[in-house]
Amino acid sequence: MRKKEFLIELEGVVGTILTYTRNPFMLGYTKELKKALFENDMDTVKIILDKVIGWYNEEMDNIDGDEYVFNKELHHKSYDILTTFRQALLA
């Protein structure tokens, strides 16, 4: 996944995350991720992606098991977008 495509998807990813949590760390990470991408600070982008992906790794079972989470499939899509872009940065 190229950076331009990730930027197109980013609002959806952030919006999906924020429907589930108001965790101050996640709010900060998503805000800083946008900033780092626009500043082309790829070291910071990698750090933040690792933190957000780590959060999803910890929360996905809770998301899947929560009867009040209405957009489970969007969380899986967001996770896939994040991990795909992170993998692309390794190349």
C-alpha cells in the first residue's frame, strides 16, 4: 500500500477507532499519525503504527465479543489497512 492510498483510508480508520474508544493515548496517536504523515516523518509514523496495531492486538477480542460494537467488520478492515501499510514500510 502506498502512502497516498493510506492517507485516503486514514480518516475511515481513525473514525472507526474513535467509535470504540476515547482512550487519550489513542486520541493522541491518531492525531500525531496524521501530522507525521503530512510532515513525511516516517520514523514517527512507524512508531505510531506499531502502537496502534499493538492496541488493536490487545482489543480485538473485546471488540469482537462486545454486543454493543456495531461495526466489528470495520475494525477488522482498519486493522488490515494499518498492518498492510506498516508492512509496506518495511520494504
